[in-house]
Amino acid sequence: MREDPFTSFSTYSIVARDEGTGQVGVAVQTHQMCVGVAVPWLSPGVGALATQAMTNVRFGPMGLALLSEGLPAAKVLDALLATDEGAKSRQLAVVDRAGGVAAWTGEQCIPIADHRYGQGFSVQANMMMHPGVVDAMAEAYTMTKEDFAGRLMAALEAAQGKGGDIRGMQSAALKIVPAEAHDKKGLSQILPRYDLRVDEHDQPLMELARLVELRRATLQSQQGFDLLEEGKQGEALALWEKARLMAPEMEELAFWQSVTLADDHKEYDQAAEILRPILEKQVNRADWVELIRRLQGCGILETEGTAEALIQALER
């Protein structure tokens, strides 16, 4: 058997729409490198799909184009399969912008292969060690009391808890896009909320979970910036602190929180309190201080004197 560029053995995944936010997401794990490049396909305000088993990556752009025309998931799935002579070897799952779902497991997929779908989600797996994987995934997704990313991760972890891929693990991915293509201000929402890939790792799910937590912290920090812009400084500071505690290894969070607070609100001592613990751990502390000066020099720090005022506060 020869494997062509459009064919890849992939294993368990979940495709879902979050009822609360309207976001759509895909999470997947396999024993092959770079699963995130071929299996998950998503677009804001459109929907998502996963193509696996003997993966047909053509389903990705074709399926999103059909979903963008407003076709429901079931019709998109039927249309894609009708174009494919190899449909018997495919697994495919689709969720549309309204939460409609459809899934297919071809009769020639490598056992154990199956899928289950429920309200706004579909889970699918092939080449599994033991039966019961998709049932465990469905239960974990629906019963876990976490945010959307956490529930997608729970489905993957449940699959592995049942034995997972008969070959083991190698790569994983989790992607989530916004519910709408434009935000309330009419600005395009091109960037996904989560776009995380572990392309090769002994424990890809463990590493993916770590990345999800770091991304969650980043999103919380960004929410803090939004609150600060709205004049809700107390709420912003509380959210910033929570983000820093979630991801203490991410120096960037404290750095940009600090310089923003100093520049926009002249809260130099408070800004220094945020940044000082981070700088104390850095062997290249002087380089970070120099970066503050450079931000002033190129105009990112707009208020004259912000850089030196913050640096003086850091030294007190």
C-alpha cells in the first residue's frame, strides 16, 4: 500500500459547538506526526469538521465552503462522501454554525472504529485498542464541568483512558474559533481562540493540556486589557493576577500588563509590583529594562517619561 499526500491514518477526535458561546472546536490525537495539519478544519461563523482514518484533506476546504453557504451538517457530509471513491475507508464528522452534527464511519476503517454524536458534538475513533472509546469520549464531554477547551481535552483524555490508539500516542491538536466572523465592533475575527499543536511527543495529551492552560491564561490576560480600556481597573487587575498565577512561566504576561498600566494610567508603583517579581528571576534583567526604554523610543509607550518612571519604580 502506498500512502499519498492526501492520506493519513488518524485516530480519535471530537468536533463540537459550544452552546454557551457558539464557538466551534476540534481536538484530536494520533500515532503519527503533525495531526493538527490534516484532521481539524474550522472557520469562524461557519463550522468545523474532522477528516480521519484514511484522511481526505480535500474534505476540509470543500466542507467549509459548503458550510459557509449555509448548508446543514448532514447535507455537507453527504455531499463530501458523494465525491469520494474511497468513502468506505474514511471517518468524517461535521458540525455547522447552528450546532447540527453529522458523522460517518466507513465499513473499511481499521477496527475498532465507531462514532457517536449528541447535542452539538460528534466523537469518532478508529484503530482503537479496545471498544468503548467513543462512549467514554461522549460521556466525558457532556459531563465535565469546565470551559469549552477543558471539555474537548476531557474527551481526548477519556479516549486514552480506554486504551486509545493500538499503536500508542505521538501528536495532538486542539483548535477553537469564534462564533462569528466579526466582533461587536465589526472587526474581522480571523485568529482562532485556540490553535494548539503538539507535533511529536511521548505524552502529547499531557503537553497539549499544558498548552491549553497557558493559552487560557493568555486569553484571561487579554480580557483584563479589555476591562482596563473600559475603565474597570479593579476588575482588570484581579483578572491579570489570576492569569499570572495560572502561567507563572510566561514572563510576557506580567511585562505587558506592567507597561500598559504605567503608560495608560501612570500607576508606576503598582506596575512595578507586577513586574518586579518576574525581573528578579531573570538573569538578563538588564535586557528587559532596556526593552522598556526601547518601547518608549519607538512610540509604543505613548506617554512621555513612562519608561524612566517605571524603571525608577522598579528600583525602589
